[in-house]
Amino acid sequence: MTARLVLRDVDVQHGRAKVLSGVSASIKAGQIVGLIGPNGAGKSTLLNAIAGQLSTKGKILWSGKPVDARDIGFMPQQCQVRADLSVLEVILLGRHEQLGWRIADDIMSAASRILAFFAIGDLAARSMQTLSGGQQQLVLLAQRLLREPQLLLLDEATSALDVRHQMHVLRLLKDYVARTGALVLIAVHDLNLAARHSDTVMLLNGGRLVGHGAFDTVITPDVLRSVYGIDAEFIPSQSGISVILPLSPTSIEANPMEETP
Amino acid sequence: MRDGYRRASARRNFVLIGALICLALVMVLDLTTGPSGMPLVDVWHGLLAGPAGDDRMVATILWQLRMPQTVMGVLVGACLGLAGLQMQTILGNPLASPFTLGFSAAAGFGAALAIMFGSLIPLPGFIVIPACAFAMTLVACALVYLIARLRGATPEILILGGIAVLFFFQSLQSLLQFLASPEVLQQIIFWLFGSLLKSSWTSVTVTAAIACACLPFIAGSTWALTTLRLGDANARSLGLSVEKIRRHTFLIVALLTAGAVSFVGTIGFVGLIAPHVARAMVGEDHRFSLPLAAMTGAIILIGASVFGKFISPAAVIPVGIITAVAGVPMLFAVIAKRGQRGLA
């Protein structure tokens, strides 16, 4: 039976502000789900809630059980590393619970494979302090994949990458999903990226889930206007997926910003 | 890649072996220096002969006076080095040391209390001061721990709680000094200097027992501490119980510090510098940096002891003063070496 992530009436409150309200969804594993929405929509909050980093109301179940930390690979938004650790050391820490005084051969082999998978083997001996933000992001993503999680939660995990690396990483995620049958939930701001690389999308606005399904059924010109406050042109492309070209903002005050964790 | 990692690990092991040799050398040097002097050959023969050796004078000086001081110096330096590195790791702060959270101030207050009112405490005379210093250190730890339990064991809460405790015990210490007679005040100030002259085999046994009791936890938390260096958000998302490891490590630091300072008094800078030296030499993998911080702490303290006896053989200068004076240029040297890559 395919695993499934079930969200049932999930609420999250920060102080008096309700930042997530009554989110319910049932998401089948074996796909990449793009989590989209304007700033303060609740994308990061939802990922943190699923990862068990926040106290929540409602139910969050993975394969019918509460989410276990061992099932997930979570990459939060702010995760720059300032320590003087080498890239290989950081990758190995992805399995810190299994490391002993001597690094087991199978873990070292898995780390080598993941570095090769991400084409960052040449960085292995470099200190994290000497890497760019984008390179650090790649390393930390590789670290999460070393855990071989069945549920991968990525909060803007490609935001610091250039276009080529963004495409490379999203292709790798697609391969990973095809190989392992995992579920990847990735918060993204770039709607075109979401359209091209997600199997389905979840659209959040003001802490509520306002759309869930295939990208072209969720994102329409009217939705862009009401949720994002922009007028946009949908330009057909050769791939069959329309390219969204933002034209002009309608009104900025219509979208009050909320604090994200 | 694997070969590169093996080479890096081998290099770190060489550094550890080098530090061990260095520690052995300074220990021998410490045993050969003292008010009565003793050539290396005599020390060697005295060591081989054991405490019951035929040359009673050599046996007494070596086994009853110098050896406890040397071994105590190693233990105290190692405890402070270990406590310092763990403290800097859990607080993510390169300025942290075992004394940041008010442990030394509490120990000083406990000692001052014992010096002033020791006769009222129903304990054998030789143990009253260390027992009170130890107890007060644990009281300081309990206060900060309580604050962390109530408000969350974040670095900010721990540091702020620690600073409050530090000022509290410093004020109480000042009050006792104000109330003390000149003779008692002199004793309090001498205790606060930190000196290995107070060592005995009893203090060695107690401090060693505390260190040994802490070692299994320290050894078991090396990877958790290394993971914590990735930052709270990363560590937490990798399944690490950040607050739990912080609270447990904090208790270990309190025990190590209490064990170290209760018998010999306040010794500053070792717990601050040893971790920086260790990280600069072997990086942030705590499998290597923890043992190196311990050995570096021991080398610094024994080196200070040798220096103190060398420049003033008749009236040995307390190591606490030497480590404080020598600590400043050492810290500058570490900062210069680390440069723009930062100390954290």
C-alpha cells in the first residue's frame, strides 16, 4: 500500500496569531508536491508542523501513524552552517545517530555515493566556512538525502541556487522519488519552477489551504490576482506547460504579512 | 575522497599523540622543579622505586608533595579544557568558559563561607572548604538549570541565567570579604588565586572519580555535540533533541568545573583557551577536539606550574595568576591564527 501523508484540521498558533488554520489534505507518496503561496501564507509553518518542530492542533499522520523523526528529512529555511567542518563531515552528520568512534564502511560509501549523486565530490575536503550560500544549500540537501527519508520536507531549499543548479537538484529529487517512492514537499516561491517540477501543488494563503491539485488547475489568472495580487500572462511553451509572466501588482496592502517561524 | 578523509583523520591522530608526548614531557619537567630542586636522574629513580623507595627524602618529595600536585594539575587542566569546549559548543559562543555561568563565583563563595564558618560545619577539617565550594557550584548549576527548565535551554537563557548567578555569588563573596577579619580575608584571597599547592592524594582521588564518572557521557555525546555545531535548526531537523543534550552537557560541565576548582581554587583562562587551541589544530569533530582540549588544558596548567616554580622557586606563584597573565597573549595568538574564519 502506498504511504500517505494525512493532515487533518491542522492549526498552529504563534502567541495570539493563528498562522495555520484548519489545513486538511491527503497526499500520496511517490511524488513531488510544490508548496506555494505568498509571503506569510504559512508554507514554512506547515513544514515545521509536519516535521514536529511546532506544537499543533489537529492530526498529522504518515502511513497512518504520527510522524517519526526517523522517517523525515527536513531542511528548514535558515540553515547556514558557520562551523569549521568539512563538507564530508557535514554529510556524515546526516546519520549522526549511527556514527561510532570509527566511521563504518557502509556509511562512508553512502556518503561517497551521495556526493557523487549531487556532483559535489570535489568539495568533500572543503570547509563549510569557505562555501557560498548555494554550495552550502547543496551540501545540506545531500546531507538530508543521506538519511534516505521517506518524507522529505524542503523549505525553499533551492532559493540560493543558480538556475542550472536548481534544475539539477529538482531532477535529482525526481530521481530520488522514482527510486525510493518517497514524498517530497518543497516550499517554493518561483511559480514556473513549481509548475515544471512538481507533480501537484498546494496553495496556501493566510494560513489556509486554498488549492490542492495539478498546477494548472490550481493556478489560474483569477487565483493569481486574488492570492498574489498580480496580473499575469500565461504564455504557452513547447513543453506544454505555460510560462507565467507577471505583469503588474494589483494592490500590496491586500496581503498582510504574517510572521513565519 | 575516502583517502583524503583517512589522511585528515591520521593527521589528527598524530596531533593527539604529539599532545600526549608534550603532556608527558611537561609532567616530567614539573616533577623535576620545586623549591628543593631534583635532577631528572633522581626523579627517574624515585619514580621507579615507588612511594616506598629507599631514599626517603626523594620518595617523600616526589610521591607526597610533587606527584599529587602534578597529577592534580593534569586533572584540573583536563576538566577545565573539557568543560570549556563543551560549554562553547552548547552555547555556540566562543567566549564561553566554565566560569561564564557563575560556577567559579559560586565555588569562591562556598570556599569563603567554609573559611569563615568552617568550624561550625560537622565535617573533617581538610574537606570542609572543597565540600562547600563543590556544593555551592552545584547550587549555581541548579539555579541556572531551573531557569533553563522554566524558560527553555536556549543559549541566550543559559547565558543570561548564568550572568545573574555570577553576579549573585560575586556579591555574596564580596559581602563575606567585607565582613571577614584581616587574617580570614587573606585566606579567602589566597584560595581565590587558585594554586596546586592545595593538592593531595585525596583531592586527586575525588577529582579523578568525578572526571571518570563524566567520561562515559562525554564519550557518548561526541557526535551529538558535533551535530550541534551545525546550528540549532539543522541539529533539530536531523532529529537531535537539542535542549536535552544542552541540559545534560550543562550538568556535566558543572560537575567537571566543581571537581576542578573545589580543591585548587579559581583558575581562569584554561577553560577558555584550551578549546580554541584544540579546534584550531584538529577542527570541530568532537572525537578529536574533546581529547585535545583536555590535553591542552592539562599542558597549559602544568606549564604554568613549571613556570611559577621556575621564576620563584622559594615562594611558588599560584598557577591561577600565571594562567590569567599568560592567557592573554595565548588568546591573541589563537585569534591571529584563526583570522577571518572566526573563532566560533
